[in-house]
Amino acid sequence: MNNLRGVSIVLGLAAMLAAGCGDTGPKPAARKAVRNAPPPPPPAQFQPAPPQPHPEPVRKKAEVGAGAKQGGLYPVATYWRIREQIDFIQVEKAMQLYKAEHDNKGPKTTEEFMEKIIKANQIHLPVLFANERYVYDPQREELMIEVLPQ
């Protein structure tokens, strides 16, 4: 029984090969036209695209809810919001103390702010998303979050 099945498969394949699967190539007249066609034009010189201006980073005030650890179950989300509130209250109080010691003037640069306010007071700022970073705005005397273009 298995031999008979195998023989019929082999005979079927042989019949398909003898009949052919059809000519998928161009017809003889079309082949002549393709041979007599003019050569394709040479490829155009590569011209690099003009450089695109980089979009400016967007700044927003660093406040509760701006960090990456948001959402989740209600108790978890509440925990992170309270932690962020405490962190930003610490920043505000540390800034008041710094200004009291420096003739009511805040730090002049982000580096100075991070060194004198954040590191000196051991403040743990909320974790940000990958395309964000903390910056200090000396004109506004505020901690900001800069969203970098992707």
C-alpha cells in the first residue's frame, strides 16, 4: 500500500515536470525589445540631505508627578507622589538656606546647584525618563526638567 502511494507521488511529480510550470519570462518578441532598449540612465550623484536643525529641548518645572515612577496601583502611586513631595520640599528648604547664606542669591549654574543644594543636603531627586535631565534655571531660581529631543 505504501509502495503504491510512493509510486503515485513520483508519477505525479514526473507529470508536473513534463508539463512544465509555465513560462514566467518575457515572450520572444518582448525579449527582443528588452535587448534593443536603451541603457538605463546613470544613477544621479548622491547629494546628502541638508542638515536638519536640532529642535530645542523643552523645559518644564520639576514638580510632583514629573518623574518616571508614576502610576501603578493606587497605594503604590500614592507612595511615589508623597516621596516626590518630600523631595521637592527638601529642595525648596535647602534653596532658602543657601540664599540666606549668599545675600539672597541662588546658585549661578546647574553644577553649582547640584553640588551646593542637592549633594550637600543629600536630596534624592525622583528618577526621570531616559530623554530627560534636571537643570537649574538661574534666572528663575528653579529646578527644571529638560526634555531632550529624541
